[in-house]
Amino acid sequence: MNETVLTQSQDGVATVTLNRPHAMNAVNSELRQAFIQTLNRLNGDPTVRAVVITGSGDRAFCAGQDLEEASRATWQDLVPWLQAQRDMYQAVRNLDKPCIAALNGVAAGAGFQIALCADIRVAHPESRLGQPEVKAGLASIVGSYLMTLHIGMGHNAQLSLQGDLIENRRAYEIGLVNQLADDALAVALATARRLALLPSTAVRLSKQRLRDMTQAGFDEACTAGIRAQLECYANGDPQSAMNAFLQARQKKGTTT
């Protein structure tokens, strides 16, 4: 069976791999549920002292929400779907152990937001990051809030409103990425091993304080996101944009 989330532990560090390489590790309901369960389990495991999140293959960390699943969503599905997305991000935020995202390719939309919830981001030279929701007819709400924790309003507005992905060097220059590395996973693992040696109580309490400082804003953004996306779906823009993208992809696939 092809598991959508893989886990490997060594020297107190757990590596969590999003494993849908054929879909650029895009988030569907199966991956989302497995990811949440995996992080919750690791958070309760005393032998795990740090967590690294990465993606399978060399094309993507996570390309975002699976558009085939999203295009089928109706307004009746929207609230529980967005609440499940919130639970996924919260599972990363809830980790009491240091969490490093190893960005081995594209990190867009939901994948970008997973990375923003991690404590540290290490990016491969070929990685591209961004918040392309507006291009899919969706308002940029939760991602825009998460970016406020790392960058200023000018860069945030550009990324949120244009919906373009930026290269890793630019992401590093404006503060979205902590470090650039030819082997992002190896550097992330080395960083995690160093952090795993720190006193766990001090780390846990420090992370708890960081979480408390931002939790109210995160909760408000998630609530605002539900209101905004309901309006977007009522207007019909997401359905049209996603279906057009999927049709273009299918047409390209039949002609190559």
C-alpha cells in the first residue's frame, strides 16, 4: 500500500515525508488525516525530540491543495473542509518539539502554509514558494496572516495579491526562509539533531509561549477564511478557475 505520509526516526529526530509524488505531494483528505495523526503521535512520543517535514521526490515539498478534490467541493462541504485544513496547520503549531521544514521543491498554498507553521525553513536552490490562492479564485486569508509572522506588509501584499511563486533566494532575502542549502533535507536533519540535544522542558515552554503569542490571530484568520471562501464559492470563481486548470492539464497530457 502506498502510504500518503511516511515516518522515519533516528537519533531522536523524526522525519515526516508527504508522499504523493505523482501529485507533487498535494494535500487531499487522505494525506491531511494521516499528517495530523502522525504529528499528534510524534508529539506524544518522548523518544522524539525534533521533527523534520519534507516532501517525496525532487519536484515539490507540497504543491498545495489537491485541485481535483477542491474542484468537487460544494458550499455545503466548505466549512468542514476548511476546518480540516485549520486542524492540519494547528497540528504543526502544536508540536512541542522543534520543527524544521526541508523545502525540496515547490511549496505553494497549503504546502507553503505548512512550512510557515514550522519553526525553521531550509530551502533547496530549485524551490519556489508562494501563495497562489487568488489565481484559483480563492481569497488569500490564512496564508496572508501566517506571512505577517515573518515578513512586512509590502511583501505580504505582493505575494497575496499577485499569487506568484518566488525563487528561494528571494524568499530568503525577505525572511520567509531561514537557510538555503543544496541538500535541504540533510541540513534540516543536522539542525534538528542539534535542537534535539537541548533541554526539552525549556524548548517546550518556549514553543508554547510562541504559540500563545500568535494563537488568537491564527484563530481569527481561520474564521475569516471560512467567511471569505464561502463568498468566493457562492460567486463561482474557484470552481471556474480550478476546472479550467484541470481541463488544460488534461489537454496537455493527451498531447504529450
